[in-house]
Amino acid sequence: MLSFFIIEPLRKRIEERSTLTSYSDAIFLLSVLILILSLFFYIKSYQQIKKNEIDKKKLKLFFLIFSFLLIFIWPITSHDAFSYIYQSRIISHHQANPYEHSYSEFKYNDKLYNILENKWSSRYSPYGPLFLNIGSGITKIANNNLIISLLLFKLVFWLFFIGSAGLVYKITKSLSSFYLFAFNPYLLFEFLINGHNDIIIIFFLLLSLYYLFKTSWKTQFLSITFLFLAFITKSYAIIFLPLAGIKIILNKKLITEKVKIFIFFLFFIILSTLFSIFLIDKNVNLKTLLLPIQNQTNIINPVLHSPFIGIIKNIFKTSWKDSALISQTIFIIIFSALSLFLSQKYKYRQLLNYHIFIWVLATIFFFLTCIPWFMPWYLTIIISLLILLTHNNTDVKQKIFLYSLYFISFFAIIFYIILR
């Protein structure tokens, strides 16, 4: 993975272009090759971890140092980190609402516009209010320094990444599961090199799972709270809220606390929504919470979309926007029915692995039906959940989940060739 340090110097030597992440085909394919080789060594090293041939403390120390070094590598295959910067500057430097104002509106009075401007600059933000508030704090500190802004964003992602790795170990009590998360080359590449904010969602999902299977109503409340924080970071995390809610409702040990949980949950949602909206723009109303979803679904790629959207368009000859809406409606109906059906599996409903598996299936189904613009880093959430399933399962199931993890990691890497 440290081989990626050579990519940016090579780009500057080979290319004359000065855009932030413009790479020739040769540089791009070299990056994919490094990832594939890293995945190969990652798989081979896992066998040594399984045999307990590596000291736990040394492995964790190496992980901290190794992962920290990666944040200093320039983003390679994505502009998103720079989009985070300019959308956050809309709040911190222009005191405007990024859900109702695009970055291109500030091209004459933003000092970094000529550097940061890209094809997404004219669009409204698709990110949740929690993430934009975090970002506005970062860009306020960094002021007009692009390098400091980028490093601070990646430093925040690094902190969430090591926190997530720690939660994987805490949930599974397995060094091999910790290794599978902490050293997965694709996760390292997307979160610490390209700098994607999906690691924040993964952190909150892992926290939610950790508390979901505790016995008190307070921990159940914390579980729902962290899922809500994931939702106001990036909107697709909303699919996990009903799944966790069903598990809590069917928990007989908490039957006397259900009303209390509901009141606290409702109270928290109202306060959090108002607070997150207030931080962005004091003059907007509650619809602001839905604007990230609306802005996300307005971006439709005729090639890189969920398969069901393309199928519906071909069958019914509808527009891309209508096809996406129909597909998303089908998802909501089927997802709701399956959630109720799965909740009746009394024998398994209190097993952690069972619920993680349901979350994996729900995520896959969501990606197959609801995403109008699918990117490979969306698969990081499936990879992270699969890692939890590689421990404390039968040998056959464990191998299935492990090989699924390897396959999806490889597919995500190869996906970049499709994007190219």
C-alpha cells in the first residue's frame, strides 16, 4: 500500500495537466495493479494471523503507524475529498446552505475556487447535516489552505477508521477479524488515501451493533442514536433504522421499557434534527433533513446505476428519474414486508450474526434497486459487515463469508477499470 506514494510524483512527471486527480491510463492501471497485489498479500497474511503467529500488541501498533502514513498520499481515483472541502466552505466561508446553494455560485469570491472546481461544483450537497457540520469546522480551521484542509479531513477519517477497527475487535473478540478490517487494502485505499466519508457511517453502524445486543433500554437507545447519527451523515443509512427497531420491539426483556424507549427516541430525533438544521442555516425548515436524499437521487448515471432501475426503464420505457422512483418504491414495499417476515424468526432474532447477515442482505438489495449513481466505495459497508461474519460461525459459513469478502474487495478494485 505504501507504493502509492510514488503515484503522485509519477503523475507530475508524466502528465502536463494540473487538475487535482487527473491520471493517465498507465498511472491509473498501475494503481489498480498495486491494489490487486496488496489484496493478494492480504489474503496470504491472513493465514498467519489465523495461526496466532503474530503478537497482538505489535500488530495493533503497526496498524496505527502504517494507517497514519497513508493519509499523506494524495487522492488517486476520486474527487470526493475535494468536494467535501468546497461544500463545507459554503458554510464556513460563505454562511450559506449547501442544500440550496452550489459552490459554483461563489466562484468570484472563493479563494480556492479555481483549484477545487469540478463537474460537481454546480450541484447541491448530497451529504447529511452532521458531516457538513464536521466539514465546516475543518475548513474554518484550515481557512484557505488546501493542503491543511485535505489533511484534516483525512485525519478525521483516520480516527474513525481506527475507532472502527477497535469496534470490530470489541464485537468479535477476534484478532483475525481485526486484521481483516484494519489491513483490507480496499478499505485503506478508499478511507485513508481517497478520503471517503463512508467510514463515519461504518463507525456508527458498528457502535449501533455493539449496543444493540446489550440488555438495558439505555443501550438500546444508544444503538438507535448511533444509527440516526449515521443517517444524518449520509442518508442511505436510514435502511438500518427499521431493522434495529424491529429487534428492539421484539425483545421481551425490554417489554416494560418500550414506551420509555419510544419517547426518548422520538425526543432525540426531534432535537437532533432541529440542532443539525440550525447549525447549517437558521432560516430553513424541517425539509432540510430530506434535501440530501433529494439531491442524491437527482444524480442519475445511465451506466453506473442500480440494475433494477435499468430493467424498469427498458420494460416500461420511462425516464431515468421515473425509473429510479419506481425501483425505490419497490424496494420500500419489499423491504418492509421482508423486515416483518424476518422479525418472526424467533429462534434467531437474538443472535448477533443473524442480524448482521440481514443487514448485509438489506444493503445489497438497496444497492440493487435504489442507487441512481453507483460507485465502488459504496461496497465498503458490505465488506465491513461481512468481516464481522467471518468469526463465530460454522466452518462452512465462515469460509463462505470470507470468500465473499475477498470477492467483493476484488470486484470493487476491478470496478475502477469500468469507471475508467
